[in-house]
Amino acid sequence: MGYTLKLDIFYFSLRKITKEVPRKIRGGGGAMRIGYLTEKEDIKFSQLFAGLYKTTDVDDGFKSFLAEFVTKFGNEFKRNTENTQAVSVSDDQMKEFNSANHTIWGQFKGGPTGIEQEIYYSNDSKIKKDTIDKDNVASLHYYYKLWIPYDSNVGVLMLQSYTTTGCSTLYRRVLDDFFISHGYKADWAKCIPREYIKKYISNCYIYAIKILTKRKLNTTSFEPLFESFKSAKQFKYIERIRLSVQKLMSLGNYISVLKSEIAAIDASFDTDNDDLLLFYKDNDGKRAHATLSHMEDILPNIILDDSLKDPITQTPKWNELHTFTNNLLDRIKSEISYTPKLK
């Protein structure tokens, strides 16, 4: 079995920042963070390249973008705010761009930091081989791909990781900071191609349901000591069920059917106002969840086939992964009805 490759995909768009706004961090004891007010409309990426690099030539724009992004790292690691993880895109790693299809791709490295780690031989847990100092980074290599179409305001970011470890969140945060440094705020949304959702739905079942009620807890003669309890809400769980999602969704009125089933076993359930959070699991144990009103928007993990990794090193086959993500990107473009603007 070994390690399992995973792919995270995000849609993103950019808006021009108009003002920085200091905001309190919730639960941060008075600590502040910087928020951003933006224009109401997303920009087209052609505006980004024209503003940053003063060029309308697509090839020059992509070349400059890639070079600047790599240079920002300075062959050093960027750490998260907790100093537990770090990533880098160094100038000696694989990096390419194709201005014809508006893509940038390559490798980045990253892993845990901020804690001392000891290295041992697998057959001897007594003799220490080496120590990774807390200021160093225990790194793995990952794959990224950016699609930034000149004639659109929607881009795509793909980040490869492993099911047990990855640096996707930090990489996206670094890219966020890159855009902010140029006066743009990125808006992100998870992207799961329909083929993965359909496959998951056909092979999964509902194993638990959480009732989301808008009603406050019933009042009693006792006054709560803590203020937060005065507006508290109560949730109920229904567990130990196994309901085929495909069978349920084959019913044209599956939303009302499922609500009727809940009402049959819970007299307090409000079929008009309460919503249901459904927890799913497939036969391989992969989990997901979604509200009943967004049942078709299940977002499972994208697990990559073992043929895309080297069986010895367990690392990706970079060329094969590049081809795979290109084909997947083409299907995503079709789903969002992207049509290249002809010159």
C-alpha cells in the first residue's frame, strides 16, 4: 500500500483591495489582524498581468509571474504563523509555464518545523542516527499547478499532497500573501470535478444525521450563570443508520421523504425550518458531509491512483502527474463552460 497521493483543487478569483482594516481576532485576547475591503467586481487576470508587469504579451506575463513568485522565497522557507510548518519553491526545482493554455506548474517542498525530531534506523530504536533541529525543516516534495486564464476572472489551483501529510493550506496562504502584496485579495472555493462526486455518491451511504434547529433551548425557571448559554442552541444526532445515497436520490422528492422519516421518529423535528447535516461514508471508509439542501454538493477527497507514484520512493511520477492534471483541468474548464477567447 504505502503512501496514498491526494489532490486538492480550488477555484480562485481576485478583487482589488481598496482599504486595510484592523480587526480583532476572535478569542485572541485583544490581538488584532489585518482585514481588507475590496472592490465589488472580480478582475480579469489580464488586468493582473498588465498591472504587475506592464505587458500585454501573454508569454512575457507568465514568465515574469513565475520568476517573481519563486524569487519571493529567496531560496528560503516560508513558515506558518504557528511555526509548525514551512514551504519553499526554490530556483533549482522543476518549474514550467505554458502561456498557450495559461498554466504554471512545478514542485515545491515543505514539511514540519519548530520541533526537534530524532532519526533512527528502522531496525534499531536505541541508537540515534541524527537529529533534525527545531529550526530546520523535515521536507517532502509536492506538485502544484496554477491555471490563470487571461480572458477570465476564475482560476484554478491544484496541490498534490498525501492522505497523511501535506502543505496545501500553507502553500495557498503564501500565494494569498503574494497577491495581497500586489494589492489584490483572493477568494477561494473548493473544487471537486463532477465525476468524483458522482462516483462517490454511487458508492456511499449516510451513517449519521445531525438536526440543525433554529430554535433556542427551552427556558426554565433557572437563569444561566454564563451569558453565552442564554442564546445557546441544541443539536440532535441520529446514528447507527446505513442509508444508500444513490437509492435515496433516486426518489424525485428525496428531501421531503427524508424529512418525513426524521419526523416519524422525532416529534420535535420541524420539517419546515430545521435543516439536516448528513454524514457520508463510502465502502473504502472515505468520509464527507453536506446539508440536505446541498446534498448534491458532496465534497469527497480526490484520491489519486497508485500508478501516479513511484512504488519505491512513494513520491509522484512528475510527468505522469502533469499529464493527469492537464486532462483533469480540461474537464473542469468544460464544467464551468470556459471557452478561450479567440485572438
